[in-house]
Amino acid sequence: MKIIDAHHHFWDPIANYHPWLRDEPMIPFRYGDYSSIRKPFMPDDYDAATKNWDVVATVTMEGEWDENDPTGEALWMQALSDETKRPAAHVAQAWLDRDDLADVLKAYDRLPVVKSVRHKPRANSRPDGPSGGMMDKAFRDGFRRLADHGLMFDLQTPWWHLDEAIDMADLAPDVPIVLNHAGLPSDRTAAGLAGWEAALRRFANLPQSSIKISGLGLPDQPWLIEDNQSIIRTCIDVFGPERAMFASNFPVDGVCGSFDTIYSGFSAVTQSDPEAARQALFHDTACRIYGLLTMT
């Protein structure tokens, strides 16, 4: 199975400033202790992690680079892509509610590797909390401007904020929205999973929506098929293989399991699916959505 890894990171926190990877004390993190990834993760490191798999292309995600240098990471990633042919596409940092957004987006017009942007909206920690950042006028105005630059929006937010995303999507229906990390189904109780699935189904009604099946780890626990099988299957059933894609979220998800463990899990869960569906999940959907050349 040829693979396009739809979401991972390259970073060098020794040479470049990623506050969460360099500053002390460490921030609270959804997987627990992340000290093991506070070091460079570059193409050679990725190759070592994926040596048993036929990865033909990858999409890198912004890694919370210094917000005072909003285009710095994308410029660095473009240079890396020019040198190594990886990544094939990058999701860049863009603060949708800041005054410098117009200049940032103009800079991205000159970087062919940049296909999408991410700004994690302000979120609340529980489903019954108040609305989040996607209801802010400045954030919504910034989202609308992505259409003028042919950019997509990668959305990372807890599932209980997805109705805000549905409302925001009406402002720019031509902007594709890629939901990161399966909508963050961290609450694995029956009630939590029911709420997550219902929100996912509402969000999937947006024709411009798609989903990355990634970031499924649980705090201080190893990545296990029995924990994640139902999550994977629900994402595929709700969006269909043509709008769902597998991704490693490496090196972050390396806190929970090896690339072999995670991708073997994806393969095992879909082993009875039609070959065309598996090809879409592992390769074709990411290729189409991120506008990549056919990767063989």
C-alpha cells in the first residue's frame, strides 16, 4: 500500500524557536509527558520511523513556531522541500484574527508548498462551556479571506465546537475545511462518544469538509487497536473513504506508539474494506485534497 502521510511535523527546536519544545516549564499536553519529542525531527528521522512502509509523499503541519515570526516556519519548510522534495505540501501558521494576516497570506502566495493554514481557535474544555474563537468577528473575517488566496483551512478543535465551524463555513463555502485528529474524541465514555459522533455527522454535511484520522492517542497509554477501532470506523462511515485520510501525526503520536503500531492498526481495521477504499484512505484522498501530483 502506497502511503501519503497527511499530517506530520518536521522541526528543529535547537535551530528554530518553538516555545512549547524549548521553554520551561513544559505546557500541559493531552498525551502527558512529551519530553521525548523535544528534539529535532527531520527527514532522516522520519525515514527511520517509516522504514517498513512505502511512504511516497507527506504533508507537514505547522508546529507552533514562534508566533512573532508567523511566516518563518513556512519559509523554512519551503527550503526543506526544495532541498529534499519533502514535504510535498505544508499547512502553515496563520493567525486569522491578527492585523498582519494580509501580509502573511501574501507571503504564502509565493510559497508553492503551502496549501492550507491552521489557527487553533480558542476552545473550551467541556461541551457545556461557552462558544469558542470561531464566533469571534476577527477570526471569521480572517477565515473568509482564505478564499482570495486559494487556501484551505485545517481545523483543530474539540468536537463540541464543530457547530461553530458549520456556521463559519457559510462565510466562505469555497474554502475546504480539513478536520484534524478525528475531531478530538478524548472522552471515550458512551455519552462522550455519542456526542462526538453526532457532532461529526453534522459537520460532515458540509460538502467542503474532510477528516484526518490521526491523533487518537490517550493520556499515558500505549496506542491500541481495541481503544481506537470504533473511532476509525466511525470516521470512515461518516465521511466515506473519499473524504477521510490516515495520518501519523509524527513525531507527536510517537509518544503513544511507533509508526508501525499506528499504521498496522489502520491496516488491520480496514483489512476487509474494498481495495479502492483502502487506497483512498492511505493515499488518494490526501493526494486530491492537498492538490498533489499523482504519487506513485
